[in-house]
Amino acid sequence: MSTITNFTTLAEVAQHFRMDLTGDHRPMKDLVLFFAHNGTGKTRLSMEFKQAGKVLDMDGNVLSRDTLYFNAFTEDLFSWNNDLENDTHRTLKLNPDSTFFNGLHELDLDVKIESFLNNYVDLKFDIDYNASTVAFSKSIIVDGHEQTVENIKISRGEETLFIWCFFLAICQLAIDKDPAYSWVKYIYIDDPISSLDENNAIAVACDLCNLLTTEGNEIKTVISTHHSLFFNVLYNEFGRKVKNKRYFLHNKGANGYALQDTNDTPFFHHIATLSELKKVVELNKIYTYHFNSLRSILEKTATFFGYDKIDKCINGLEDEVLFERALQLFSHGKYSIFDPVEMGDDNKELFKRILNGFLGKYEFYFPQIFNEGIQTETETASA
């Protein structure tokens, strides 16, 4: 039975990860890899980990720090100037006030960034270190001739890849013990693959593993993701190359957080999604976007059994035609978890019938991590 550790706060989880990496009362690890759904608190956890490594003076000024991190806040250090007046000279601006860009002028990162970026996209860039801006260009073929288009605004996916490669270049400097990043003891990476397709997600995972397993690398790493494919590739790529610990992190609401050791790739997360859907049904707090989650589970179940359509997963249920139409209609709506709309009573009842029928047909096992009020063999963490 895998160990389940309960925590009250994310700060406690962060300290648990640090103890894994320092070997405090346990075998020392070089890497912590964990899977968690969006909304669990991954970004906040990364900030708690970073904060735990800071030393402050009496006035609250930072005397030292130990964590180089990539998360949503890192991406916010880059913003677009779209030249609204002339609509010609569009640049990506860097925030020069951030310590993330320490020594930027002296380090001349262009070559390192380009070596990573070329693995993903055919894109040219020019960094103006004095103005802290980046201009992009791309070669296109017009009437059989190659032309360069200057000052373009790149796609969201290309922007994500550029920022990611910028971060990798800095990681390379830290691993190579460049004096500008000699303070880095830990690298914390939270969900670096937003806006990326699956091919790039695989490539990012492989390149990250190659970088972190560089001979002589002494920096410890934490990686979190909600993307099962990304987790699976990292799980397989790191394998036995580094001493690692793998977890599933679950948000238990008012009851805090649960961290489960896992030696399996995270197909387990589908159970977590089903558990959350069971919970919202019990509370009768069912929102329109929950249909998207339910459809996702049916799609994965259909794939597992080799079905070509999700209707095979509800075949034989009473009102299966109605259920299939409801899933098609509601799951294709533009429902946002950031602007949730609660379902009406009729649709709530329909949702409950579909979910209960599905769970009745397929007897999923729900580990104790998702069931409240039943005693299990767990380890309760202290602050």
C-alpha cells in the first residue's frame, strides 16, 4: 500500500519536498516529480517552496535565496509591445527589475536560447539588451523565393516555447556554475507546456531530462504538471538516471492536501477526476464545465477499451440516446472554470444519471485518498 501523507498547508508540502531533496530523515533524492490537477495549488506551492529558501534581514530585505523557478509568474516577466500607433515594430518586453534577468547584459544568452529553440520552431529573434526587448522574424516562401518577415508577433505557442527556452538557457548557466547563478541550489518547474501540442510536450520533456541529467549537475529539481502525457514521458525519461521521488498531489478542500507516493504513471488521475465529480454531485454543486470533465473520462475509457466512440461507454444504459446527445451538446459549449455557471435542476439530474450509470457499468476503485471519513493507514505530517 502506497504511503499517503496529509498536510494542512502548501507550506508544509514545500518543506516535505525540501526534506526529500536534502535527505532529512530519509533517502536523499535529486528530483521530485508530481502530478496534480489544475486548481490544486501547484503555482502557489512553487512560490511556497521558493519563499522557504529565502533569508531576510530585519527589514524584510532578501539577503539570499536558493530557488530558480518557472511558473505563471515567470511568464508574466515577458509582455508584448504591439506598437499600436504604427502597427509595425512589435517586440516582446523583458522586465529588467526582476532578478530572473540578473547579468543579462554580460551573459549574451542568444546562442544558448537558439540552441534550445531550434529543437521546436523555425524562428529567429534578436535581443536588445539595452532596451530589454526581443524582436522576432521568420522566413517564408513567396512565389518560390525566400523572404524574411521582420517584427512579427509570434503565436501563443511560439511565445511559450521562447520563454521556456530562455529559462532553459539560464538553467544551463546555473548547472555550469556560472557566477551570476551560483546561488541556485534548486530548480522548480511548474507546468511549462501550456499552449503546446503533444509533439512539443514530448520534446520539452525529453530536452528537460537531457539537461537535468548533465554530468556534474548538482542542482536539485522539483517538477509539477497537470498533463498526463508530459508526466509519463518525464517518468520514463528520468527512470533510473537520477534518484527521484514521484507523487500525486490532491487538494482535499477544507481538509488540506494529500500527497501519495506513486510508482505508476498517472492514469490514476482519471480516478481523481471521477472522485471530484462524485463530490460535486453529492453537494449538488454541478457546473456547466463539469460536462467537459465527464466527457474526457468517457473518451479515455473508450480509448482503453478500443472503442471508436464514447457512446459505447454508455451502451445499454437506460436513456443512452439522451445521455449521448447531452454529452455532445454540453461538453462542446464554451464553459470556463474561471467563470463558472451552475446548471439548472433539470440538467443537474441528467448529469447525475449519466455519471451514476457510467459508474454502475464500470466498477472503478476509489483509493482511500479520495474518500473522507474512513480510517486508513496514513502518515500525518507535522508542520
